Amino acid sequence: MRRAMELALLGRGYVSPNPLVGCVVVHHDRIIGEGWHVKYGAAHAEVNALNAVGDKSLLKESTVYVNLEPCSHYGKTPPCANLLIQYGVQRVVISNVDPNPLVDGGGIRKLREAGIEVTTGVLEKEGHELNKRFFTFIQHKRPYIILKWAQTADGFVAKENFSSKWISNGYSRRLVHKWRSEEDAVLAGTRTVFHDNPQLNVRDWSGRNPVRVVIDRFLKLSDKLNVFDGTQPTLVYNILKHEELPNLMLIRLDEEDFLQQLVHDLYKRNIQSVVVEGGAFTLQSFIDAGLWDEARVFIGSKTFGKGIAAPNLGGVLVLSEHIADDLFQVYKNEKLNNRS
């Protein structure tokens, strides 16, 4: 099962809004086939693993390990449960039941009704962590929300003039670009876009660019800024108007419950995860609304003495490690984790 999860991770950044799935086929304690879901719309992990088996006659005496319940419905591809039944595999071992209402135990029932032995709950906690974005998206009907910021050793995210370059080191900044390639969207507020003129794309890593999300309530930002260069899909949430342009969409929301509406709109657009990159006001707004799952904080060695204070987070510290001279910390929203 650990090997299936390793394989599943190879699809990160390419399969959303589908889950990450890996599959391993074992015959008499020997792996005879393995695969993973490579890309959204392409074959699922079970199909790729079964296709990798040279001698299909061995499948009747084989165990299939897959981290998520095989699908039982027709979507972009036929049901994987049907394929496992077709080949008559002996046993299927599953980490997590698929919470998607289209599946939700249906694949397991179908396999058992066909006489296939099914074991569930193997490395269940690890499987849930692997697909935390998918589970949040299905169960809470919103994207998995990651907060990200860098702060100085004395607790500031920017100087009084909003300048913040560079608090973290080059290794940390490269890691941020890796994250952008793995998540569906990256979000910034008006002040950050105005003062930093970020590109919000992937440059120091290899991978796809995320959807850019900008909060500009009163549409004050200049169309000459980098986020409006038309090179990648960009959503601008505001309270004034709705307009669709090439690779740019202005989306009007009500001022009341603005953030709740925003994350619901992202959900409707099949955006499974979003990294909120700032600034301090925007980050604190998500924190105050309880709309966050995970926070990733870089603490640099520099000091500013005064400036824009880092967000007041709370949450549970789950990781603390050094990246060269930066301290990197990860927090989880305990309230949400207890609810899920």
C-alpha cells in the first residue's frame, strides 16, 4: 500500500479534480504490475496497473492494492471495479473509501458481490493525508486552502512601505514555486498585487501554472500589472461587475460573506486547492473566517524592527524544520481537522 501511495504522488499537479491514486498488483508476494492515475481524463491507476501485467492469467491469483476505492460509475473512463471483476482478481486491498456520492462504497459492494475478497482501511490515515484536497473538496464543497507567508525573525511580513523582498532564502522561494505547480490556484489580495506586482506563476520549478486568483473588491488595480498579462487563466473577485475576457474573468460577489462566496465559486469551477500567498490583510481575513486547512510559514533570519505584522494564526504546529537559514513551519486548522 505504501508503494501504491508513492505511485499516486506522481500524479500530483496533473489529476485534479480527480484524486491521487496508485495501484500495485501482487502475485505470490511478487509485484507483477503497477500504475497510477497520470492525468485528468486519462486512464485510472487500476487500468494502468493491470495493463502492465504481462501474463493476465496470473490475475486470478493476484491481490490488487489501491489507495482509493475503485470507481463503480461511468465518468471520463469506464468503472475500474468492472475491470477488476472482468479479470477475476482474487483480492482487492483498499486504503480509503471514496466519499464521492457517485462511488461511496459502490465499488466495494460490486467487487464483493462478484466474489472478490475486499479489505479496507489499510493505512487509512496516510491515505486521507495523501488525498486531503480531494476529501475536503467532496466533503466540505470547497477547495483545500493553504495559507503561505514569509516573516522576519521579529514577526513582520513587510516593511511599513509594504516592501517585502526578500525575507526568505532562495531555497524557500524555489519550494514555493514547486507548490504552485502542484496546486490548482494561487491567490493574492489587492495590496500584494499592487506593491509586489507578482506573476503568480511557476518559474523556479517545472510544472503547470496555477489559476491566478486576485481579490480586487473595487477594481482599482491597473491592467498593466503582471497578473493581467493574459498568459494564464486569472479570476478577479470584486463587488462591482462581472465580465469575461480572454484568460481573464471578473466575478462579482456580494460584500457580505465575500470570502465564503469566493471559495464556493472556486468549488463550482472545479478548483480543488488554493494557496493564499498574501498579503497580511487577506491572510488574516481567511484566518478570521475559519477558511483555512493548512498554513506554511517561513521565518527568515532578517529583522525589520517595525512594519506590517505577520498574521495571527493559531492552529496546531505539525512540522518545524530548517531550510538553510530559514525556519519552516506547518500548522493545521485543528477545528476543521476534528470535524472532517
